[in-house]
Amino acid sequence: MKRLPLIIGAIFTLTIVIVIITTIKLEHKDVPEGEFKTMVDATYVGSSECKKCHERKFLEWTTTLHSKMMQDAKANPMAIIGDFDSLSEIRTFKKEDVDFTLGNQWKQQYLKKTEDDYVVLPAQYNISSGQWTLYQAEDWQDKSWFKECAGCHATGVDPEKKTFKEPGIGCEACHGPGSNHVKAIPGYEIATIVDPQRLTTNAAAQICGSCHSRGMDKSGQYQYPANYMTSRGVANLRIFFNHANQEENKDMFWPSGDSKYNNMQYLDWQNSEHAKAGVSCTSCHTIHVSQSTFQTKLQGDKLCRSCHQTMENRGAHKLHTFGSCIACHMPRTGKSAEAGDIRSHTFSFIYPELSIEMGGLEKQPNSCSDCHHHKDNLIEGLVEFLDAAKKADMPKPYAVHRRKALK
Ligand code: HEC
Ligand code: HEC
Ligand code: HEC
Ligand code: HEC
Ligand code: HEC
Ligand code: HEC
Ligand code: HEC
Ligand code: HEC
């Protein structure tokens, strides 16, 4: 009986030891696998990695033109839209020369691999007219795709090494490199990837503006902002990129300030009342999915009216029996394949008298002549009608909004 306390003591100690060991083991098992790292030093992994967990977003993204901008023509010959069967004097190359396609909407251009770069082949296919047109000057063979184009049409571009991770606008073109996010500990509360919803409107719009814009990298070498990356902290696009502007690049803008070419939406938008009011790209466009032409959230006037609900039917707005907000406030001033296929994003009305002042429609388009272009419709007549409409009932002091041409 003397041994009883000893036995109890032994059992007690043993229990404690077992409890401690299992606790340690359990704790060890509970630590999930993954890494504790922020997004700052991450590298590119490619959209197919994102698919593993964000399958729905991935599938939706494949409906957007972003996903199809640049396609491997050798792996997927169906990506070639251009007519290579008919004879053409303009197109001097063969289907077999094409390594990658660029574009699906207005025009398609073709890339051929060179020793350490790519060149854009010297003819483009205009999709709506079905015509081949010449592209680039005679020195096309000396041009560098990595200098002039790459950063806006591929993802994870390293312009110095002349490499890219993925053709097209992949997830990481907007979200930044994702290697740390992919390896992160589930539920660990640290930002491992850029979520534009958590940025200011302006900073989020800059992501779009890094491509939907024209200009020159600060190094003077690249026509895109080569080192801009939101994941490295709140990065101001201006620090990396000199945007084209009306003073220095007169050839790219109409006297009214609206842009003349494609991929200039951000530059237009920056000058708009919408930008000032915080109405940005993502207010009007869906991002991951394409359910309508140009990925707008609602079609036509419905989009504008969803916010401008109290619009009164007076002044210029009374001229017609229909709405057509976009026709007057986003006139077709730009050109991708053919003149007028791109709309202005300043959202301001271009007065017909500005066309007269500038010496005709070729020098300055306006919001009315897009539809009233018949030869009997003199611009002077449109000006008169507009004045009459305004005098009958002016919604606002019009002079305030009337933009003067740059002298
Ligand atoms: C291993 C699974 C996994 C992979 C792979 C993955 N994600 Fe995620 N992602 C998650 C989970 C889970 C969440 C939500 C929980 C959270 O916020 O941590 C998330 C959240 C996000 C968010 C919102 C983050 C935030 O801070 O609000 C973004 C953006 C995102 N992922 C983008 C991507 C992109 C781009 C890729 C590919 C580079 C990717 N993810 C790959 C699992 C994954
Ligand atoms: C600063 C970014 C940027 C640079 C540099 C750039 N592009 Fe683009 N490009 C875009 C954007 C954004 C679009 C789509 C928006 C638009 O058409 O307005 C586009 C559209 C296109 C399209 C038409 C797509 C379609 O579906 O019709 C082609 C083709 C194209 N670019 C070729 C080129 C070539 C070739 C170069 C280099 C000589 C180049 N781009 C340089 C941003 C850029
Ligand atoms: C053209 C730029 C762009 C591309 C490409 C893009 N995203 Fe996004 N993503 C955004 C923006 C902007 C937001 C913020 C959404 C908002 O403001 O409505 C966002 C939000 C998200 C979120 C968090 C919020 C949510 O909706 O759940 C996830 C997750 C995400 N994206 C994953 C992806 C994945 C995966 C891909 C590729 C298949 C991808 N994104 C491609 C711009 C992009
Ligand atoms: C890495 C460059 C890049 C970034 C970043 C980018 N885009 Fe684009 N975007 C393009 C190119 C290139 C095209 C033309 C694709 C084509 O025509 O094949 C395009 C096309 C579009 C289109 C036309 C789609 C259609 O169906 O006609 C919209 C709208 C658009 N982008 C909005 C955005 C918005 C909003 C953002 C920011 C959240 C953004 N883009 C970020 C390069 C970019
Ligand atoms: C107030 C709404 C609104 C805002 C803000 C807006 N867009 Fe648009 N966007 C539109 C509409 C409407 C269209 C043309 C739809 C049509 O023609 O049916 C369009 C067309 C486009 C196109 C197709 C080519 C073209 O220009 O016609 C691109 C690309 C585009 N937007 C990109 C952007 C980007 C990038 C931003 C931000 C810098 C932006 N948009 C801001 C409403 C908007
Ligand atoms: C997400 C909401 C939203 C959408 C969508 C929207 N707007 Fe706006 N818009 C605003 C706000 C906010 C302002 C700032 C001034 C105000 O409150 O009227 C504004 C200003 C304007 C102005 C300048 C007004 C002035 O005082 O000079 C015009 C013109 C305009 N919008 C036209 C349009 C057109 C055309 C569309 C459709 C393509 C559109 N808006 C879509 C919210 C929106
Ligand atoms: C026939 C051409 C035309 C059409 C169509 C048109 N607008 Fe206007 N809008 C004008 C003119 C002209 C002004 C005068 C102000 C200016 O100089 O910008 C104006 C002014 C505005 C303003 C600022 C002043 C105000 O009245 O609040 C807004 C906002 C606006 N329009 C939105 C719209 C919306 C939304 C639609 C579609 C329902 C639309 N507009 C259709 C020509 C038009
Ligand atoms: C979207 C195309 C479109 C735009 C933009 C447009 N119009 Fe019209 N306009 C029409 C159509 C179609 C009619 C005939 C049907 C109607 O009256 O609704 C018309 C009729 C008119 C009429 C009635 C007299 C007539 O000749 O039949 C006047 C005046 C007029 N427009 C002036 C203008 C002015 C001024 C502008 C610029 C502020 C303008 N329109 C912009 C399409 C347009």
C-alpha cells in the first residue's frame, strides 16, 4: 500500500507528458503550409495558376478581348482572322510567317520572331472591311516590338531580358505578380496581391491608364511604362511615364482636345468631369467578363441614365425624339483601323461651330455631323438649330462648358 502514491504520481506525470506531447504534435499539424510574404517582391506565375482557385473568374475572363489580345498562332492557328487565301498585293508575307496575332476587334496585326525580339509584319487586316492595308514604314524590320509595344499586349514583360510570362492581358497585368499570393497561408491577413477595390479611384484608374494611354517611359526607351507596378507600393504612373499631351503632341489630338487614335481613353477621361467626380473606368465597364460590346455595364443610354436620372428634356436635349447620349457626348473622334471606330472619352459635347472655326470636319469633327453628314446638312445649319434650341430653354450657362480650341 506504500506504493499507491508512487503509482498515482507516475500515472499523473505520464498523463501530463502525453498531454504535452500530443499538444505539441497537434499544434505542429495545425500550422498550415504557406508563406508569410507581402506582394512587394513577387514574380509572375501566369493566369493558369490563378485558375486553380479562381476558376469562375478565369472562365469569365476568357470571354474578354483582354484574354485574346495576343495569341500564339503556332499553338492555335484559328486565332488568325486575316484572309491569307486570297491574293493580295499589300500583304507580302505568308500565314507560316506568323508567330503571334495582335487584336480581334478592329484590326489584326502579326508578329514574327527574330533573333532576340519580334517584328510587326508590314500589313494589317481590317476586320470590318475585310481589307489588307499597309502597316509601318519601310524600316519595319529594324523596329523592336519590345520597345514599342510589348508592355501593353503581354503580361510580365521584362524589356531588358526581352521576355514575357504570358501573351495577352492576363490576371497579373492588372493585379501585379502573384507568386506570393499563390503560396500564401490561407486566411493569413496580409495583402499578398493588388486588389484595385482597395485603391483610391485615381490609383485604380492608373492601372487601366498604364495601357489605355500613349506616351513614353521616363527612360525614353519604351512606349509603355516599363517599371510601373502597383504591387511595389502605391505607384504614381506619372513617375514612370510621360503621357502624350495636347501641347507637345498636337498630331494626336483634335483642337477640341479629344484624342485622334485608339488606346487613349485614359487621356480623354482625365480631362473629363467624370474623372473629377470619381466616375472611372470601372464605374462604366465590367472588368472580368464581357457581356456587352465594349464591356459596358449597361447598354447605350441605359448606362448614362442609370446615374443621370434627373436629366431634363430641354435645350439640346429636346432636339430629338430619341436619347443617344453616347452619339453626342462620345462622338467618334478616334481611329484604330478606320476613321471613326473609336469614341471620345472626354464625355463633353463638341460644338459644330468649332468645326467651322477650324476649317472643316477634317480638321475638327463635332457631335452633330456624325449623324447629320449628308451634303445638304451644312454645319452652319446645325449651329443655327442648336442656338435656337438653346435660346428656347437653356439648361445651364452654355458658355461655361463650351471648349475653346487651342491656339
Ligand atoms: C491557392 C489558391 C489561390 C490561388 C492559386 C490564387 N488565389 Fe487569389 N485568392 C485566394 C483566396 C482563398 C482568396 C480570398 C481570401 C483572401 O483574401 O486571402 C483570394 C483573393 C484574391 C484577391 C482579393 C485579394 C484581396 O486582398 O482582397 C485577388 C485580387 C486575387 N485573389 C487574385 C488572384 C490572382 C491574380 C491569382 C493568380 C496569380 C490568384 N489570385 C491565385 C486563393 C488563391
Ligand atoms: C501604351 C500601351 C500600348 C502600346 C505601347 C501599344 N498598344 Fe496597341 N493597344 C493598346 C490598347 C489599350 C488597345 C485597345 C484599346 C483601343 O483599341 O483603343 C490597343 C489596340 C491594338 C490593336 C487592335 C486590337 C483590335 O482588336 O482591333 C493592335 C493590332 C495593336 N494595338 C497593335 C499595336 C502595335 C503593333 C504596337 C507597337 C507598335 C502597339 N499596339 C503599341 C495599348 C498599346
Ligand atoms: C483589366 C484588369 C484586370 C484583369 C485582366 C483581371 N482583373 Fe481581377 N480585378 C480588377 C479590378 C479593377 C478589380 C476590382 C473590382 C471592382 O472594382 O469592381 C478586380 C478584382 C478581383 C478580385 C477580388 C474581387 C472580386 O471580384 O472577387 C479577384 C479575386 C480577381 N480580381 C481575380 C482575377 C483573376 C483570377 C483574373 C484572371 C483570370 C483577373 N482578376 C483579371 C482588374 C482586373
Ligand atoms: C496590360 C495592358 C492593359 C491593361 C492594364 C488594361 N487594358 Fe484594357 N485593353 C488592352 C488591350 C490591348 C485591349 C484590346 C484587346 C483587343 O482588342 O483584342 C483592351 C481592351 C479593353 C476594352 C474593350 C473591350 C471590348 O470588348 O471591346 C475595355 C472596355 C478595356 N480594355 C477596359 C480596361 C479597364 C477598365 C482596365 C483597368 C481595370 C484595363 N482595360 C486595363 C490593354 C490593357
Ligand atoms: C461614363 C462611362 C464610361 C467611363 C467612365 C469610361 N468608359 Fe469606356 N466606354 C464607355 C462607353 C459608353 C463606350 C462605347 C460603347 C459603344 O460604343 O456602344 C466605351 C468604350 C470603350 C472602349 C472601346 C473603344 C472606344 O474607345 O470606343 C474602351 C477600350 C474603353 N471604353 C476603355 C475605357 C477606359 C480605359 C476607361 C477609364 C480610363 C473608360 N473606358 C471609362 C463608357 C465609359
Ligand atoms: C456612375 C455614374 C455615372 C454614369 C454611369 C455616367 N455619369 Fe455622367 N456624370 C456623373 C457625375 C457624378 C458627374 C459630375 C457632375 C454631375 O453631378 O452632374 C457627371 C458628369 C457628366 C457630364 C458633365 C456635366 C457638366 O456639368 O458639365 C456629362 C456631359 C455626362 N456626365 C454625361 C454622361 C454620359 C454621356 C454618360 C454615359 C456614357 C454618363 N455621363 C454616365 C455620373 C455618371
Ligand atoms: C443632340 C445632342 C445631345 C444628346 C443626344 C444628349 N446631349 Fe447632353 N448635352 C448636349 C449639349 C449641347 C449640352 C450642353 C452642355 C455642354 O456644352 O456640354 C449637354 C449637356 C449635358 C449635361 C450637362 C448639363 C446638364 O443639362 O445637366 C449632361 C449631364 C448631359 N448632357 C447628359 C446627357 C445624357 C445622359 C444624355 C442621354 C440621355 C444626353 N446628354 C444626350 C447635347 C446632347
Ligand atoms: C445619333 C444621331 C444624331 C445626332 C448625334 C444628332 N442628330 Fe439630329 N437628327 C437625327 C435623326 C435620326 C433625326 C430625325 C428624327 C428625329 O427628329 O428624332 C434628327 C433630326 C434633327 C433635327 C430636326 C429637323 C430635321 O432636319 O429633321 C434637327 C434640327 C437636328 N436633328 C439637329 C441636330 C443637332 C444640332 C445635333 C447636334 C447637337 C444633332 N442633330 C445630332 C440624328 C442625330
